[in-house]
Amino acid sequence: MLSEFRDARIETAGTNIFVCFAGSGPPLLLLHGFPETHLMWRDVAPLLMQDFTVVCADLRGYGRSGCPSALSDHSPHAKRAMGNDMVEVMKALGFDRFAVVGHDRGGRVAYRMALDHPGAVSRLAALDIVPTATVWDRADARLALAFWPWSLLAQAEPLPERLIIAAPEAVIDNAISQWGSRDDAFPAEVRAAYIEALSDPAHVHAICEEYRAAATLDREHDAADLAAGRRIACPTLVLWSAEGGLAKWYADAGGPSALWRDWADDVSGAPIPGGHFFPEENPRETAAALSTFLK
């Protein structure tokens, strides 16, 4: 589905990462969310490759990337470890400094990279998220019911692993139909690819470990940055679903952009028509907003 892109598998300190890349110009890393893979960028990436060298990667534990062994503190699956992977990947491709765009879980990896590696990240775009510590601090029934993976997948093993493996198609169908996006934004071959990615026990375990890290270690890393006054120094773009929950849930705080200003010095933002998966549902407007910001 990304026929013009070349594939590679890059070894990092902790695992191996599958990437595909194409284009010319400044380097741009695109990171996916749950329950997707790099395929979520199938319509956005070709639009951006005219102006950028676009790299689409599968996060560790997802898609075609490796699954590191778990530890009791979940550190191999924390966003810090996942971000370190991507810095190594981009260096291996010849890029010491690059822009990064992340949707959903990929957005959490992206902003952690901007905090941990300010010299590497030139620009950051976070799609349909607010920072992890903020999510947990403001969590309520709306989050628990709408974005159920936050609490369900963070439960101790093996419960969430067994549930997903038993019915991966139910997980995919619920996500793409209940999180505000149109069903027709997901062609049959994309739906099948996402189901296949949730059918391997090792990857499902890694994904659950990533959610366990988000509920524990990722929160600690965020809290430590806030306490130390560390902020995202690069220009930051926040895009969110016009039909999704973020604008409503965080209206009392001034919306998603206002919450990001607690973390970043230079923030701009706007809603994009569509549900949570708006990059797949509305790729042209997503690509246009990103291109304007990144140039």
C-alpha cells in the first residue's frame, strides 16, 4: 500500500524496527497509534514525500517491528525506550535531526523524544492526544468508556492478552467504528492487516506492556519533567479530531492546545474533520496542515 517506499529493518539497542521510506528533502518521521501500524500513513505519506524524506516506522511491539522481553517495571515498553529506538533509526538512515509526527500512541512517543532528545527533534506534531500525565490526572468516566484500552490493556497479564488474542477482529471493528471515524476510511485490506497485527501473541503482549508502562513509568517520567521544569523547546503543532472527544473533554481547560502550553513553549493547533483516525479518514487535510507547519 506504500508501493513507492523502500523497506528496511534497523537494529537498535533494544530491538529491531521496521521502516519504509521515500521522498527527498528534510527528514520527517511518522509514528502510528493503536491498533494501527505504519499503514495508517498510506494516504498521508505519499502527499508529504513531495517535499520531505518521509520515514514511516512500526513502533517496537507493533506491526513488523521486534518485541523486546518484558520487565516488571515495564521499562522496555515505556515511551522513553520507544523514542530511543526512533532516534537510533533516524541516525541509521543518516538523519541526526528531524521532524516527527505522531498519532495516538505514536504521539506519546514523539513528545517523549522531544523532551529526551531536544537536539534531535526539530519540530513536533502530536495528533489527537494530550500528554499522558495530563490524561491520567484528568481521567474520568468519559475516558474509561470511550478509550477503553487505557484501563483494560493496562491490567495485569494475562487477562488483556487473552481477550485480544481471542477476538482481534472485535478489537479492530470496535476501534474503527466507535471512535468517531467512518468505516469506509478503512478498506478491507487495511482492516485485515490490522487484524493480522493483533493476532500474534508476542506483539499483543508487547502492546499490553506499552499500556502498562503508560499507566506507570510514563507517568513518572512526565511528572519528573514537570517538576524539573523541562519543556518541549521545538515548535509544536497539535491537531485533534473535530468529531472526537478531546475538544469536549478538555473544554474547561481551554482545549487541547491550552493543555499543551503547559509542556511546550511554541504551540499551535486546530481541529481536523473526522474522528480519532482522521489521518486515515481525511488524509488530504491532515497532510496539508502538517506540510504548512513543517515547511
